[in-house]
Amino acid sequence: MNFKSLMLGAAAATAVTGAHAADLPVAPEPVDYVRICDAYGSGFFYIPGTETCLRVGGRVRTEFRFNDFGDEGGNSWDADTDTSTAFRARGYVRLDARTNTEFGLLRTYTELFFTNTTGAGNPVGSDARVNLDKAFVQFGGLTAGRAGSFYDFYTGANWGAVLNMGFADNGAVNLFAYTAAFGNGFSASVSVEDGTDRRAALRTVGAGAPTTLGGVTLTGGHKYPDLVANLRVDQGWGSAQIMGALHQVYFNRSGAGSRTAGNELGWAIGAGVKFNLPMISNSTELGFQAAYSDGAPNFAASSNSATADAIVNAAGTAISTTTRFAIGGGISHSWTPTLSSGLTASYIDTDHGFTVQDSTEWNVQGNLVWSPVSGLAIGAELEYTNQDWSTGGTSGFVDNDAIVGVLRVQRTF
């Protein structure tokens, strides 16, 4: 009996112990907490389980625009159908991933923005769209994808929200580039870039300098990309760059008629410099840039839509490239830790071939910005441009005196 009782008691104890064990919580898996990555500046963290650092950022920009109220060449207030004032909202999403490798830094960067602007008829047109602004891979000295052109350098000290700034500023372009660093801030880059991004459509003589001849578009397809190169230095005093570009002027010879004009090789050369002026304030910068182009006007300076890479004669048997000279400068300055301003001015001289009108253009922009907290900017900008054509014309070839005002609230994070 004693042995039997002992066995029954042991079985009961085992059952009770097992029931209690089943009720106990399971031990959690180890947590891989996000680690801060301070190798590339603020905002980066390690993607869990990897040695890749990621920064997630963005921007929200809102604007209220007083569209062109100049007094020459027509404006945005002289007709009942005009969009005289406009609103714009734009949101940016930015992803920056970086990994150190035995071959150097491996970086991928993506930037999207979403835009909505009031109705058609304002200076930038109606839009509600998504744009892939940048998407590139950098590995050592290689840059491949959609990135800032290696030709562009100084683009002014202002927003350039509506009117032209008068500098070469393509934003972003599809490219393959290689940069060699020589030490002490010196570098050189060679870049092969999409030739359609800076193309200005070919035109011919006649009223409004049309872009077609005999009903056929004058501008041909894309055969050869633009070739861009620069020499650059970045040091404590500021930075400077010398840049050049080759650009194919491609004539579409298909269609009726002779159309025997040959293609041309356009080119551009420019130089710019930016000076830091700490003796005035920690954020004061003075910049200048000058450029000349032949057959590649948008490399010298982005300008009005009436510009052409070249002019084709009425018979389609000869072509004359457009030359352009552009020069400009600007200064940005902080008056107090929260109040800053910028002032930019530029001049452009464009000469077309045959009898198509030539033009000169002046641009001036100024703004005042209040930044009460880091990343927040609230300000106003006034933009002015004056285009003077050599003779009267139509379809954009008319003297124009435009003034635009912009109120902006923007937060970058």
C-alpha cells in the first residue's frame, strides 16, 4: 500500500507541475534595437541586421503666387480668363542609404516629389503629378542614374520659383559619370548625360519661327548623349568650377523636299566661383558664373521657350547654330540667426541664325526669409525678368516685362 500511494502521489505532482509549466509565458526573442549611425551626419540609423545606414527625410513646400503683373508683353491680370493668383503644394520624400565597403562608399539616393498647382494659365501650368527627381547609385567615383548634372554649378541665391534664374540649372538628368579626387579638395569629373534634357527644339524662318517644316518636325531623335566634364575645387574659402559640354544638334531630314542640312556639334564652356564670407556672417555666400555656348544654349543658361539649338533655312538645306552668352551673380546673407535674404541678377544674350530674332534678357530676384526654428522657412520673393527681342514677332518672340511675387512656407526634415 505504501508503494502504491507513493506512485500515485508522484503522478499527481507531475501533472500539477506540467500544468504550471504550460501556463508559463514563452521567453521573447532577443530584440535588435535600431542603432544610431553617426558616420554620415545626423538622422542616419543602421537598418536592423545590416551595416547599411539609412536616412529618411523630406520636405513640404507651400506657396501663394501673384502671377505676372508686368506691364509689357501681356500679363496674368489683363484678361477675364487669366489665372492671376495661384496656390502650389509640393511634398518631397527622400531616402539616403550608405554602406562602407572595401572599395569605398556605396550610396543609393532616391527623391520623389508630388505637386499640385492651381489651374492652367499660370506660369508653370496646371499640374497634379508625381516626379522622380533623383534616383542614383554611387560606388567609389561612379555615379549612375538620375542626378544633378556635372555641368551645373552656381544657380543663384534665390528660390527661382516661377521665372527664369539666368543660370544653367537642369535640376536632374539621367547620366553615367566618374569623379576622380586628387586631394586637398580638387576633383575632376566626366559625365555622359541624356541629350534630350537640355535640347531646345530646332526652328526655321517665318512667322513665329515654327518648329516644323513642310509639316514635319525639325528636331531629330536622340543618337548621341551629351558629354560633360568639369574641374572643381572645394575648400574652406568656398568652391570653384570650370566646365564644358558637347551637345549634338540633330536635324530630322525625313519628309518631303530637299532637307539636306547636316547635323552640327554644339558646345558650351563655363566657369563659376562661390566665396564663403565668415567675416560678414557664418552663412554669407557670394557667387558668380559666366558661360558661352554655340549650338547648346541651355548649357549657358536656361531661358525662354522661344530659344532654339539652331535655325534651319526655309529650304531645309542649311543650318545655323544659336550662340549664347550668360553672366550672373548673387549673394545670400543672414542678418540675424533667424532672418536671411538673397539677391540674384543675371544677363543673357542670345543670337539666332538667318532672320530669326535675337534677344537680350535681364533677370533679378530677391527674397527675405524668417526661420524661427530649425528646418522651417517662411518668406517672400519678388522676381523680375525683361526680354528684349531684336524685331517684333509672334509666338513668344515679343518684348516681355514680367514681375511675379511668391509667398512660401516650407519645412525640411
